[in-house]
Amino acid sequence: MMNRSTHNLNFGRRLLLAVAGFTAVALPLTVGAFHIPTVRAQQPGGPLEFDVASVKPSNPKSTNGTVISVAHGGRLHVVNATIKDLIETAYDVRSFQIEGGPKWADAIKYDVEAVPGTPPQGAAVPPPDWTNVRFEVQALLTDRFQLQFHRETRTAPIYSLAIAKGGIKLSATHSPQKGINAGQGTMLGEAASITQLAYKLSRLLQRPVVNNTGQEGNYDFKLEWTPDLGPSAPDGQPVDTSGGPSIFSALQEQLGLRLEATKGPVDVLVIDHVDKPSEN
């Protein structure tokens, strides 16, 4: 059981979470299924949970964004994260896949610091990767927030990512898979899969994006577009959208890919019960 006297998780921006993968099952034509990934039910050596964790309300005057990161050795650092941010991390879902719960689950933010436990003597030592961290955050949510939920599959609007007329314009690479770095109006892929690109796009567009290109392997690419008008520029000022392509046009012109609006089955995580965490 986790030490209830020392709970503190500090999570980086939601953008950092996008490096994690998801399972998208392509179906015929342009319709696919967007599913919550099934994380392994049990790790070698027994359940994974944090040995020491501290959870406390964030500074309400803080203007910093949400931070979720994992340091060497599997130490978790979270700042300004809501319970739904933690659920996203624990179950590798996006915000549009989470429903239900009290209003405070979207409003109250927490800081978390957590250190993983030491496996029993002779047990396999799991590497400090995101899969193991998800198990540990799941245990934290159950222990400190009393989280209970169920899953449903619903028909909902999605985007199908397909090859545009004229063919794909990505540069294939045989390098080991790395990932995608995303910024304001840019994505830089280094040995990244199209499934990873679809994952990034789903976060950007707040709608499931299913990889129906049929393309496998890793690619290097650079994607640049003009973000929609909004107060999300680094200096907090609205972004000027008058002089550049939309994300839809950029995908087609620069990568040879297109997004098609359709409907398909989407897995949804529905919160049945959650409590505010106990005081440290």
C-alpha cells in the first residue's frame, strides 16, 4: 500500500503525453475503430505501485501549464494536473474519451511527486517506461482518489487518415522508432510511425483519428501549418491565421495525407465514482 503521508505527482504538459502510443484498428474503407489501449493486466514480480507518493492541491495563483514527466528511475513529477489529466496518463486516453465525474474533476489541480517501489528480492525489475508508470498511476488513482469507472463503445465522429491523391510524401527510414515533437503550428517526426502521427492529430483536433493509410514502418517528416485563431500563442496573444495553410491543407500538401470526416466506434471511459484525495 502506498504511503499516504508523502504524495506528490508533477506531470508535464499534456503535449508530453502525446509521445505515448495508442491502439488504432483499421477497418475496411475509411472507417476504423478508435480503442482505449489495453495495458497489460499484471507485470512480472507483482502489482506495480508507487512506494512513496505525495498529492497536494496546486497553487491556485499559478499561471503555469500542466506538467507530467518521468525522471530516471521512474520518479513521477506532476504539476497543475486535474484528476482527468491523471486518468489520461494512467489509461492512455484523450480528454474526449473521458465522461462523467463531478465538476471539480475538471477544475481542481494537483501537484504530485511519486517514487516507485523496489521489487521483491528475486523478482524481475521492470524498466522505468510509460507502461509501468501507467500501472503505478492507476494504483494511485484507486488508492488516493477512490476512482471507479466502466468502459463503453459508442458511435461518434472520427477522422480517417488516408493517402491523398498523388501519393504519400513521407521519407521512410530504417532507424529505430523515436517519435514526434510538436509545437505551435509544427510537428517534427523522427523515425515516427503514421499511427503516432494519428495520435498527435487526435489530440490537436480533439477527435479520434484512425490510421487507414495501410502504411507501416517509420518516417522522417516536418509538418507546418497555421493554428486556428486562439489565445494559445507562447505570449498569450491570438495567433494570426491569415497567411498559412490549415492543418488539413498542410497534411495533404506536405505529407500527401488527408483527413476524412466520418463516424466510427470509439471507446469511452465513464467515471462512476471519484473522491477528492485525503490530506497528506
